[in-house]
Amino acid sequence: MNSPVRTLLVRIDDRLIHGQVSIGWAGRLNPDFIVVLDDEAARDAWENELVCSACPEKVKAEVHPVEEGTRMLLSGGHAGHRIILLLRSVASARRLLDLGFPLSELNIGGLHHHAGSRAFLPYVYLDPAEVEDFRSLATRGVRLVAQDVPGNRSFDLAPLLGAEAG
Amino acid sequence: MNPEGRPVPGILVAHGRLAAELKLTAESIGGPAPDLLCLSNVDRRPEELSEDIGAAIDERGPGTVVLVDLAGGSCCTAALRAARTRPKTVIVAGINLALLLDFLSKREDYASAELVTHMTERGHSGLKVVKAGE
């Protein structure tokens, strides 16, 4: 089935919009929309404005709750636009997939140290639940590409997760 | 001495080693500034950086000036989150050496608001083409 959703990049980054996205990726991919799908930021007007204020001037930024935003995109909202889609967590990525979003490749750009996590890459720290969520995404055919900024080396995350299983 | 009776307190927050290196460089020119705290985004989650900035503001009191490297960057966003519940905090983005030297040398003479005006003007005027290519 052809979906109306086309994205330049779907990225997990716990900082949402910041320099690596607004300068690094937006500079390379030339989006006209940065769509943030995040329940927490969408619910809080102050947080929503803060996230959007970090967006480059020539790009529009929007923050939606994960489910509403996914349905909006799936029903053709922003069809024809050049979109960078940003998520805060792997749990959000799973929800995206569960809602039928055509997710073939996922960029992992920044999940920083937190309680119970360990380093898989300098900018990818995962706790056991996140490892499971990423494994599940890989099993469902999502290519997991860790890369902080364009031009830096990218890593296939799935084998790194596998090595942790033993 | 400024009207608050103490030098305007400051915190530097920047990517990588920039804050620490900028402070070291400024100190080598203008003398030591032991109370100027440097924070980096490296090895800190965004909320952790916000908490650390918030704690440093609380230690220094209202009117603390947070100097960050890049408007819209993660350090700036973290500072804005910390300042959400600390409304007297000032945040200035786009720090450079001229601006920092001005901040450090004038913060005993000016109150926070005047100091910010003065140092941002210095920051702007310090950015110039000193010789155009021929």
C-alpha cells in the first residue's frame, strides 16, 4: 500500500530540536517542516513553544501528541512536504509503528545517560526496556541507524544490541 | 560596586569543552574568575543539564546571568527550562571572548540589566571584518 507519508528522516533524540537537528540535519536535508511527536511537549504550551523556538527560521516546527500526530500524517496532513520527524524515545517509535506508520529506517541521534542505562555508543545509552523495544523494532523490519550528525560515521544498531543479549 | 553589592553572578553553559576553554582563555587575559561556573552538555541528559543549571542559579541568587553558546541549541534550551521557575534569571546566547571579557570586567560596576546591555553591545561590536579579501 502506498502511504501519503514521506519523511526525509525519522529520528529519536531526547533533546528534540537542537543544533544537530536544526543545523546538522536540516542543513543537509533541507526540510520545510520539523514535526515533533511527543505527548509531554505537546501537552505543555510553554514546552511546545520552547521546542518550536529552537527551529531554524525558514523551517516550520509543529509539536503533536504521538497518536494524533501520527494519524494526522497518515491521513495526508503535510503530504508533499519535506518532513523531518522527531521523537523523544524508542517507546514513541513503537507506537508510531503500531499505528501503521511506514517506518523502514529510524535514525538514533541521541539517548543520553539515565538511570539503569549503559552505553552502546557515546550518544546512545539504553536501559533494558529500551533494548527490548529496539530489538522488537528490528524484528519488525525497521533498520536502526545510529548517527548523530551527517558526515559522521553511522552504525547499524541492531548487531550492537544482539551482542548484549549474551 | 553595583547596586546589588556584589558582582553579577554568571554561569557559562556550552557544548563540548567550549565553556571551560573560553573561561580559561578569558582568565588568561583578564585574571581569575573562580566563581564563574562552567557546565557542558557532554555526558548529561537534557533534564540533568537543566537541573544543574537550576541548582547553580539557586546558589548564586536572582539576577544570575547564564551565558550560552548557541540560541536554539540544547544548552540554551536547558537554560530556558531552568529559568522557567526562576524568572529573574537572564540568559544571553552567542557568547564570544569579547563579550565574556566585558562581563567579567564590568560585573562589579553594573547591575545585571545594564551589564547585559553593555556586554551584548561589546559582543556585537567585537564581531567584524577586520580586513576584507582583495
